[in-house]
Amino acid sequence: METKRRNYLDTSIRMTDSYRVNCELKLANIFSNVSIVSIRRIMSLPTINNHFTPCFANLQKLVDSKSDTITFIKTKRTGKKSNQISPEFEEEYADFVVKQDHDFATKLNEEEYEEEGQGIECGCCLESRPFESFTQCNGGHLICIECVRTHVEEKVFGDRDFHFHCMDYQSNCQEKFPEAAIEKALSKDSFQRYQVDKLMNELKEAGLEVTKCLHCDYAYCKEPEDTVFSCRLCKKQTCILCEQTAHPNQPCPKKETIAEESKRKDMEEELTKARLRKCPCGTEFIKTEGCNKIICSKCTTTMCYVCQATKIDYNHFCGCPDRGTAKSSKDCTKCKKCTLFYVNTEKIDEDDVEATKKRKIAEASITSIDLTEDDQPTINKKARVVK
């Protein structure tokens, strides 16, 4: 029996420490001109969650565009190998290499066809491609795989519309694509998801109430009296009433109202801003390392990272002989000036976030706000990192 591959784009899965170590080392070897700090920052984004495949794609775009949101280093790193074994990472990286080779071969094939003038025109995008890059509808119109993939994903996974048809612009064809054509266009995981979603839609159109397991693709037709669904595949239980993990002898969690959602999002935005420092010129940035006297990379204005005072020099910081390099507090207990080499940046950020949270709670008269791990503030991708 073939083992089902993990969806490498599903970042909701928490990966093991050995996976994360191998992921960081491999990315550091591939992007040898990007600082480790930048790679770790991209890996830790909630949308990446330490997953190799989406992190590689994100970093590749930033490198290609020479984005100022990452730091480039002058001397490239030498390659290193991990002493920790991660079967999960090895499997993903092996599939990644195969896909890279396939994409490269496809690109070469397309270039050869283009040079020889033997390409076929797609009935949707009108691009000239090799014959192998096409599939066809039941009416015989040739549509490239890329157009079919995009169309199916937009219609099915976006609009939940399973009655899509051919996109040939000249004939206005209303014929559908056979399952084999859709399977050829989609990845294996996407096609399996398509089949499950299509079946669920057909059952609903037939008037049957269908419940899908939260943890796998298993689904069943529920009876009116059912309140809990026990999955036959993964053995986990789902509450049918609230569509969340079953909670025996406890009421369903209260759904968030529009007003509560608005307050929560407002809080998240304020907490995100609390982590950022903003120069008078409008440039936003965070500090990852170095002393607390920072210089804006755009207008060269100096700023204290601790108290955020601008146009400062080293006289702004503590000069006491026994406190000059203190790292245990943000300001000197003697002269009350900010500490120059206080390196616990995360503690400064946490203090600022906590102060902002208390202020917002007081302003809104909110008694309690529960932020889940996924709701924690994230750094603006446009922020400049100043060392």
C-alpha cells in the first residue's frame, strides 16, 4: 500500500526540532548570500511555520527581487551538514529536488519548441507551448495544463463552483473537462482534495447532510439526531453542532460576533505596531542584533531602540563605569539613562506589547481578550531590519 505524502504547503502542521534544524541548514546552504537572521525570520512567519517548501518559495522571490526586507551578506557561506536525522525533511527535500528537475526540463523543452517554431497555441492564454503541456476538453479544444490548473483551483477551491467548462475564447465552448484532464493538471494532493470536495458537493445537491472529519478526508451522511461524529479512519471525534473537536459534557464554544472580531483585529494590529520602531521619515523597522543606537537606512536619522528618542548620540546612553555594558535591565539604576548594549531585544518588544495590550484593554473596557498562538502579532513584511 502506497504511503500518502504530506501536503508540503500545509503549514498548520507543527514540525519536529530535527526537521527545523535540517530545514534551516538546507536553506542556509541554498541561499548562501542571505543572512541566517533573515532566513530564521522568514521561517518563523505564521504563514511559513518552519516549513521548507513555502519558505524556499518565499525566499526565492525576495532574492530575485533583491528585496530590502532581507539582509544580504558579502561573503557566501560554506555548506554545512546536519548531524540530526529527520525522515520527514529528507522525504520532502527529495520530492523538492525531483520537482526542480522536472520544472527545469520543462523549461528547456519549451525553449526548444519556441526556437524551432513548433509550439502549439493555447486556446485560453494564447501562449505557444509543447504538445506535452496540453490537455483537452470533451469538445477537443487544447488548453495548456497551467491554464486548466489555475481555472480549476479558482473555481473549485475559491468559488466552490464544480460546474466549470472549457475556457477556449474563440468558440465559447461549454464542454467540460474529463477527470483524466483535471488529474493531469493538478498535483496529486490537489486532485485528491478536488475529488473529495466534488463528492461532498454532489451529496449536498442531492439533499443529503454531510459531515467531514476535521482531521482527515473521511465524510459521512449524518442523521438528524447526531451531535458527535466519530471518524472511522483517524478515530477522532468532531462536534457536528459547532464543527469543532468534540467536547463531551461541555457547551459549544461561543462564536465570535462581528463586534468582537473587530476588537480582536484592532488589538492584533496595535500589538504588531508595538513591536515596530518608526523613523520620522516613515520607515518602519525592527532590530535583530547590535547596540540600541540605531540608524535609519533611508534617511540616516539616529534613534534609541529602548525609548525611541530620535536625533541622539552616545551621550544619550549610560556612561557609568559599572553599568556601561549592563544587560539585566533597559536603563541604568544610577543615572536612569538607557543602556547601550542591552541585548535582550525580545524582552523590550514583549514589554512594549504588554503595555500596549493593557492600554487597549483599558480604552475599550474589555475585561479579557484571548489571543491564540495563531493570532499573535506578526512583523510587517515591509519593515527594514537595522543592525
